[in-house]
Amino acid sequence: MNKTVGSTDKIVRGIIAVVALVVAGIAGFGSVWGIVLVIVAAVMVVTASSGYCPIYSATGLSTNGEKDQHRHGASAH
């Protein structure tokens, strides 16, 4: 698994996770919206902590600056 999530992206995902959990608490953790938001928060935490996003990999995107530099360096040779 290549790292596809950069440091700024990790921070944003962390913020989204916290906000999703707060809103889930307001909506009620047992409600449909609460459950959906808890799942969103969990996905954000897992992708931020692992540095890997399967959607980024499937689409060829990356916010990890090191990986982008490696690609540019490899294509320049």
C-alpha cells in the first residue's frame, strides 16, 4: 500500500471526523444520520492514521508530496 494521504489532508480528515462525531451525538448515535456520521468519522480516522485512501489509489490521486515528487523524478529519467 502506497501512502496517498499527505499531512494537510490528514489534518482535514481529523477535523471532519471530530465534526462528524459531534453532529452524530447531536442527531443521536442510534439514528440513521448518527450511524452514517459515525461511519464517516471512522473512515476518516482510519484513512488519516494509515496514510492510505483507496479512493485516491483507484483514481490515481495523491496528496502525499513525497509520492508526487517520486513520480516526477521517475518520469524525468
